[in-house]
Amino acid sequence: MNRKLLFHDDEASLKRYQQKANGKSKAKDCIACGQCEFACPLHLTIIEYSKRASATFD
């Protein structure tokens, strides 16, 4: 999602997402428990990013 937002490279962003998610969890699998946001040292809104990634790539 960062690559898409920063570089506006939709094709490469989708390809990278598919490679990373290949056979693993996808953004749509997020249950919004908040553990990732609690642990994030940058205080990113990871749940919101996951929702956007799911709407974009899943």
C-alpha cells in the first residue's frame, strides 16, 4: 500500500502484494484486534491501512 500511495505505481504495487500474500494471510483477513497498532513503534494506523489495502488489492 505504501508503494501505491508514495509512488503511484499501481501495477508494481499489486504484483508485490500478490507475491507477499501468496498462500498467506491477506489484508482482508485482518480482524481489527489492534495488536499490530499497539506494537507499532511508528504509531501507524495499520488497521486503516489494511482496510485500504483490502479494498484496493483483494
